Amino acid sequence: MTDLFESVLEFSYLGIFFLLILVNAAPILMPPTWIILASFYVIDASLDPLVLALVGATSATIGRFILKHVSTIFRKFVQNEQKSNLDAIGTFLNKKKFGYIITSFVFAATPLPSNILFVTYGLLKTKSIGLYFGFWAGRVLSYYLMISISNIVLTPFVELFEEQYIGILIADGLGVSVIILFTCINWTLLLTQRKFKLTKPKLWKL
């Protein structure tokens, strides 16, 4: 893993940029981007924290854009009842002027898993460009903060990856479960009558 980091650093910010696009385009089995960025900073202190945060936020946004559009493919496997249910939350957010911007910013500026968010956006076939602005702004803020305090909070990335790989698998498993739960919520009932109800998880046309 150290060799990979050193190889990427040969291309400086450009190498980091393309690596993080790949990381963020993957729906599962990837460590948090801030850990990768902070690890690069620990390895090479000559990197500027602000530039690193901007590069990380931009590449993460592009990667999540790719993830969102790939996720739309899975919508055709979702049953019509479930599609109508998902469209209800999409319609609700579309009516809110800053709905997508605020939602994306909150996920990006906090430890909440943004891969789940963008897979969900893909299932909703969301077209609002505001979600990318909110996500980018939140990522710049969170990445700059984590990079700045990396010497305090960061265990070197190689050690963290080796010791907590099982943790990443568990987190991804929980993420998939959350997506399934999200699609099973009766959003029409929840948004119109404020009543929580789960529908039968008949998700796939198989």
C-alpha cells in the first residue's frame, strides 16, 4: 500500500485527483476519502492542506456523479410500486428550494456515508445540479478540517486499512441494508400524513 501511495505522489495533486475519482465512483469496499487525503498529507507535508481539500472535494464530486449515474441502471429492476414510492421523496425534495443542496451538504460535511446518498439519488433519477454544489462545499469544509488535524487524529492509512478492513465490510453491509430500508419506507404516507409504514421489500424484478 505504501508503494501505491508513493507512486501516486509522483504525479502530485493530479495523481491524487484521479485516484480519488476511482475511489468515489465505487459504491462499496472503499475507505473514507478523508483518510486517504490525510494520509497523503502525513506522508508528504509539503502538500498544501487547502489545495488538497479542493482537489479531494472536486474528485469526490466527480466520482459520486459517476456513481449516481451508474446507480440509475438498477432502477429498471425495481418494481413499479417501489418506483412510485421513491418518486414521492423526489417530488418532495424538488419542491424545496434548497432541498438537495442542504441534504448533500449535510452528508458531505459529516461522517454520514455519501455513497448511500448517491446510490439513492440514482434510484430517484435526481437531476438537480444543486446536489453537487452542496456536496462539494461540504467536502471542502470537512476535508480541510480533517487534513489540518491529521497529525492528531490519523492512524497511518496502511495500518488502519489492515486492521479495520472487516470494519469497512461491515459498514458497507449496513449501507446496503439502509438503502433497502429506504426503498421500503412508504414515503407517500410519511410525507402526506406523517405516518411511518414499511412496504413489503419486493425490490427486484427477478
